[in-house]
Amino acid sequence: MGAGILPKGFIQETRRSCKTFDDFKKSDERFWNEQLKDIRPEPEKINEWYESVNNYFNNLSVEENMYENIKCKTLILNGERDENSKLDDVIKAYH
């Protein structure tokens, strides 16, 4: 899970360049070919799935108050080059 603050409409760089599932599939063709051939129960619905996931993320909003509700000890891991949650955003979310 991304651990930063994401304003509604935020589009990570990898999704910006992948307008269609075919574009997205190029990021790991071996994985997606395997998924479509042997794993996914309805591979013919992959475009519908991709559009619904993009719609979800395009309308998602993660604000600081979400993190204020976490009451248990939490280990936070983040990479300095993570495109989904920038390190500065993660630090802001937890302060």
C-alpha cells in the first residue's frame, strides 16, 4: 500500500504512460501472458478490470486524517525512488 498523501486525481508516473491494458502489459509481458493464459478465470474481461482499477485510483483520495486513525505500532517501509509514494509525502503523512 502506498503510504503517502494522495490528492484526488493524483496519477503516478507509471499509470500516466499506460492508457490501455496493452500499454500496461508491456511493463511485464511474461507475467501478464501467464496471467491471461493460466491464472485469471475470465481473461476476456481484462480490459474491463484495467479500466475499473484506473477509475478507482483516479478517484482515490488519501488524506492525513486517515493516518491519524492508526493506533497500533506500524512499521513503515518506503523506497527513495518509489513512484507511488514519494519519501517526502510519506514523512508528511506521519508527522
